[in-house]
Amino acid sequence: MKKFLTLVISGGLLGLGSYSVAAQNKSNKMPFDESIWRVEHLSHQKTFIKFYQNDQKFTYLSFNPYTNQINGSGLCNKFLSFFQKNGDQVTIGKIERQKNTCLDPQVNAQDELFFNNLKLVKSVSVSGKYLKLCDKNNKILITAKFFK
């Protein structure tokens, strides 16, 4: 019985050690780990609308490293594209998106700006819980916060 108990305790400690290594590796791969990033700011926009329709909709994006897809949503329109990554450099392909029109013209304008900025992204960086997507001149186009 003592041998069995020792084996279970040792196995449990080994499992915890493996988990902490996996957690460390995941954070090093951000944002390319299927995490969801809620957009907090777009360049050239003085007022950013964070939520729409009683806080049910928000602008977000996510990178899937297994399919090389980037997907997410503006406040009214979902999107999907493919990306190529080389270090911090990123190339986003043609963006396929819905063409819905919201009732609020400011929301429609923000969606258009989001998708236009997304087309210009050439590099990404993560600092703490914030993701910055930049253009070829390293100017921040989109700032997003880790959501989940």
C-alpha cells in the first residue's frame, strides 16, 4: 500500500510539473495560441465604441496556429482570413467578412476602420495583457486586451 501511495503522489507531482511547463510555453506563444483578444483602440479614431447592443457585442480577434487562420468580429460583422507568421512579422491574407449594416452609423464606420486597419497589419507584439498590431512602419493600428 505504501508503494502505491508513493507512486500516486510522485505521479501527481510530475503531472503538476508538466502543467506548469505547458502554461509557460503557452504564454510565450501568445497571441498565436487561439486566445481571444478584445479590441480596445483603433488608430485614427477619437472615440472607440467598446460594446454594442447592451454589451452583447464587441470587436475581437483570435489567431489559430493550427490552421493559420485569424478570425473574429467587428461590432456587426464576423470575419475570417489566413495569416503567415515569421517571428513578430505577420502577413494577413484577403479578409472574408459579412457585409451586415448596423443601425448606428458610428458602429458601421468603426467596423470599416477595424477591417481596413487589419489589412495593413505587418507585425504583432504582446506586452502583459495587451496585443499591439502594427503597420510596416511599426505604427500601432489596433490595440487589444487579452479576453480568454
